[in-house]
Amino acid sequence: MQLTLDIHVAIAKIAHHGGESGDTLETIERPGGGFSFVLVDGQGTGRGAKTLSNLVATRAISLLKDGARDGAVARAVHDYLYTYRMGQAVATLNIISVDFQSGRILVSRNNPAPFFVIDRRGLRSFNEPSTPIGLQPMVKPIITELTVEPFMYVVVFTDGLLRAGERYDEDLALVNYLSGWPAEEGLAPDELSERLLQRAIELDRDEPSDDMSVLTLAVLPAEDAPAVRRMYVSSRFETTGRPPYPAADDDLADG
């Protein structure tokens, strides 16, 4: 029996208190069908970390667009960063792909932080030791293939989430929280991403000590509606207080 399923993805992220986020997330439609998300956490915080993570993410997206396989992309991006920065810069890299050709979800991980899968059987943690890219000459990704099935959630994040509450000797209790997630209720993935991020922010007393990003991919039964693809983005934007465009001649005359 063939099932019709919908793939939903939600990302929630925040910068460390008072600075610019060093996390970068990019997405692309795969040439053979499907899509990929690239999540990079650059070393440190602020502008330097953002420049680094942008560099890595852009390189990965370019290779994926050319049809390179996820594992080969992770290796190539590491080689590029190691050569370009001469082993003096480090970043974590996650590539999460839904491949329509194989009918599988691929998670390529160069990140000491684990990722989790929640389904009707419960919670699974994927925490095989993994090395960030950029520091050592020979680094390989940890690649996990997952069978697509209904009521399934894949949760990937940067290490800032795990550090939430450290300053106050508190713990996110991530495993306990995810173990209680009601997968069979089919809740939207943005609820899980938002709740996790909000819990982490509260533990840091509304002043995050590190950049935090949470990506949740959910596989849910398809609704009886046209197969429309949608993307929604929400981000804070602060103006400089200057007019966004030059004043018109009429405005100058009125002045």
C-alpha cells in the first residue's frame, strides 16, 4: 500500500546575547528531486564566526547544487576549509537531505552534538563520535540513512542548545523532553523547534550565552489538498533610523 506523506521543516535560531549569530542555515532543492539543509556553526561568536559559517555553507550548497553526494560534499568542504585556513579554523557541519530518488532521509554529521529521531516506537539518539571540520587533515562525516515513515521527527541542532543553563547549574534535560514528545499526534515541527529554543532561552535567563539553532524535520500523513510547496521565513530586522531611500524632489520642496 502506497502512502502519501508530507515533509515539513521548521528552523528556530537565536544569536548569543548582544551579538551576531555565528550559525548559518541554507537550503537547496536537489537536482534529482528532494531538498537539502546545511547547518553550520562557525568557531566562536560574532562577525568572524558568521563569516566562517557563511563560507562553509555556501561551499556546501554549491556542491549539492552540482549533484555531489552528501558525504562527498562534507569531505570536500572540510578539505577546502582546512586548506584555506591552514588548520586554524573549526566549524561544525550538518547536512540533512530528503532524497526523492532513494526515498530516504540522509543526515551527514561533523558535529559532536548528537541528533535525535522521534517516531511511534519512541526516541533514538545518534551520538556516534563525530569530529568538526577544519582542524585535522583527514576528517570524515558520520552518515545516517533513515527510512521515511509517517509520524517521524528528526531533530538537529548546534551545540549552543546543549549549553543552555550551564551558567546557572541547570540542564535542558533534552532527552527527557524529547522522550515525551507525542509523535502520533502529528504536531507541526515548528512547535517542537520553538519549544526547545524557548526552554533554552529561559534557562539562560533570556540572555543566551551561545548561538543556538534547532532544525526539526517532520514526516506526516498528507492532507487531502493540492501538493503545494511552501516556505515561510520570520526574522528580526532593526533599521538604522535613516530614510530607506533618497527624498523625492517634491519632499525637498515641501521642506
